[in-house]
Amino acid sequence: MEFFQQSVLPQSAQHIILLKYMLVLAYMIFLPYFSLLLGSMFISMNLSKKGGDNSELNAIAYRVIEFLTFNRLAQIALGFVPMFSIVFIYMQLLQLSEISFLPYFIISFGFMLIGTISVYFYKHYFSLDLLLSENSIEFEKSSVPKSILDSLSSFSSNYSKYGKYSVWLLSLGIYFFIALSSFFNHDSISEFAFINVLLSWASIIGFLQFIVLSFLFSYILLGYNLFKSKVSESMNDFVSIILKKGMVLSLLMPLLLLLDSITTSSSAVSENFFFYTILCLFLLLLISTSFYRSLKFGQVNKFNSLIFLAFLFIAVYVIRGQYLFDTSSQLEVNKLVENYTVYENKIQSGLGGNILVVSGADIFNGKCIACHNFDKKIVGPAYKDVLQKYEGKMVNLVKFVLNPIKVNPDYPVMPNQGLKPNEAEAIADYIMKTYTEQYK
């Protein structure tokens, strides 16, 4: 915990933008892996229970979980490194929020770590159980004492117990993690009570979305493995069941997305949030259509496109959540930007250097006044007509000043002025303060 506390640093507007991109990337790795791990454990345990003496079904149950645990280093890279990155980024972006959320992330990490270790116990015991059952006749004919075989059989039967441990522990850890993430995305960061966070609608709906995604992605992965391994015709009914369940899940997810949108505070939503919600719904429609075509026309090769659509959906889903976080954390982010200049000046003063004060007014008069005015349009629009959308969103304004893009077709794109980050922050601060004083 002390490591995270000591790693918190002041952040400029450019650093904040970079951290948000890193947060999106970390979630894009974290969510698919742990959703597949949890969903695959559920499916593997269910198949092994139904398998009985069906060696082919038992082999599929084992292969489902073996695929995700082929390499421990890969599991660390795909699961726990992104998780640590997410926690680290939250620590940086919310360092001024004065709430202690780090201990709950550590509890979540503990549950997920022990749950992941239990997955490996499940895998190895299951492998031993399959070995003993498939070679039972040969073992009986061998010179191996029966007492040893009985001990091995009793030992290997523990796999179902560790399977249950892994599912419960992973579910608890993920619920804690999703609850905290949902809180950051939906609520005022300053109002934090962990019990209320756990029992909030945002947490419950977020966890249900994760469970649905876990099964949906796991069925897609299972179907892909079956398609690649070319199972016997006797398993066609099993493949049909997978397709039906996948189609149902792809139709259930839109309901949860709409419920999430309805229960989200109006102050936390934006146009971008609604755009990416619609894009998520469209991708889910494509996924359900692919399941339907595979089921009706026997086009099992559709699993290739399903995998692509699933990962594309995750990317859009994560970006959708990021826009919620941008809105709910805007106050804390603005404080970070304001404090960074003070911190920078203290560093320069401590080193004995002259403090260079960047004047937003000077930059405006030198670079902006030829094309912009506060109350009338010249080459560009009047500030009073466009600055309203940047109220409380200083980081977005700084980002636009540094990298202008075409927004209004009635005006030409603003040329890039080649400003440094501190100059962009100064001009953004100047025009917003002037706008607020004159028109608010």
C-alpha cells in the first residue's frame, strides 16, 4: 500500500490524457481475460458434472480451462498486470479526492489471486482424474498396488472442490472490483461509503453485465475450439446448445445496457456516452445474428467473426465506461491541472531558477485575437457560443488547443499553434475565466 501512496505524482493536462488512454487499454486486456476465466470455469465444471463416462465431453471440459492456463506468465501479463495498472491510474487521477479506496482494491486482488491459484489446482486434479479414468483397465492389470491407485483416485476427485473455490473467490474479487469501477463511473467521487457502493444498482448491474459477458465470450471460445478440433457428429447437439445459449446471452446484454443507461445519473452522461451505447447495441445485434445464422444454416465457421466482434464490443464497451468516468471525475481532474502549475513553480523556485509565468492573456493577444473574439465571430466562432460545452472540462479544452480538429462545418479548422502544454493550459484558463466573468 505504501508503494502506491509514494508513487502518486502531480499530473499535468497532458499526463492526464495519457493516463486515461492507458486506463482504456488496461481495461481492454483485463475484462476479456477475467471474464473468460470465470465463464470457462463455470462451463468446465458444468460439463464435467454432466460428462460422467462420456470421455469426449470430459475432454472438452478440460480443454476449456486448459486453453486459458497454458502459461503462468501470460496469465500474469493478461490478468494481474492490467489490474495493477488500473489501480495505479486511479490513484493518480483521484489523488485529490480524499477517499481511501486502495484497501478495497487490495481485498479484490487477494480474492482474485487465490481464485486463480485454485483454477490451477482444479486443472491439475482434473487432468489426473481423466488420466486415471481413461487408463483404469491398464492400471488394474499393472503391478501398481491398489492402495496407491485408490489414494490417487481420491486425491484427483478434489478437482470439483477447487473448482467451486475458484468460482466463488473469482466472483467475489470481481464483484469488489466492478463495484469500485462502477462507483467511479457513476457517482460523485467525494461521496464514498463502501457498503453503499457494494449494494448500489450501478454495482449490481455492472456485475450482471460482467457475468453475461463471461458466459457469452466463453461460449464463443468453446464453439471456436470445437470447430477447430472437428468434433464427432455425436456432438452436434452439444454445439447447437452452445449456439442457442450464446444467442440468448447476446440478446440479454442489451437489456442490461439499457438498464444501466436509465439508472445512470443525468449529470454523468454525455453525447459520446449515448453514441457508444448505441454502438454497443449494434455490435450485440451483429453477434446475435451470427449465432442465429450458425444455428439455422449450420455455418459454424462464423465463430471466427464472432471472436472479432466480441473483442470489438469489449473495446467499445470500455470506451463507453471511460466517458462516464471522464464526467464523474471532472472536478478532481480540474484540481490536478490547477495544482500542477503551483507544483512546477515550487520545483523551479527550489532549484534556484527564475519562475517563468506563462500569461494566457499574452498568448491570446499574440496568437488568437486575429481569428477569435468573445462576443462576435471573425474567422472562428464567438467564444460565448462555444465555450459553454467546456465548462468544468478544462482537460478537453486543453486537448483541443493542442490538437485542433474540425468541429463546425461552417468554420475552417483551427491551425495548430504549436503551443507547449503549459501554454495551452494558460490560454485555456484565461479564456474560460474571461468567459465566466463576462457571461455568467
